[in-house]
Amino acid sequence: MRPLREYLARFTNLTPPERVIKDVVAAAVKKVCGFIVSTEEIKLSGSKVHLKIDSVRRSEIMLHKAAILREVAETLPGKRIVRDLS
């Protein structure tokens, strides 16, 4: 009889749906920077997040980039799903 671990091994590399990642990034930006970024303004490309926003808000996000990435990593434990913001 095979151990249960062998049957569940294929589920260890699952990533959350794109909508969940966008929601977490938007919540982290709101918490750290204090303004709202809609999920329509967020685009995912692999492990990189692209923000389609105006330059003033982009500058503020880039100033707090490390704190936002840390917040996302704490909310989505396990692998580093989001590695960069641009």
C-alpha cells in the first residue's frame, strides 16, 4: 500500500487563481500606500505584477515596493508568487 503523501504530491505546486493574487496585491497597496488600486489596473505576467496606473500613484508604489511585496508574501504563504512590481 502506497503512503498518502504519494497521492497528494501533485497538489503541492498549486498556485492561487489570478483573481486572488490581484485582490491580495490591491489590498497590500491600499494598506501600505493608503489609496485604492482596482483589480482591472493590475496585470500578472508570470511572477511579475504590472500596474496600469498614473505616474503619481506609480511613484508612490515604487517608493514602498519592498513593503508591498513583503505584505503580499505574508498574505500568500509558501512560494514567492509575486516577485516584482512594475
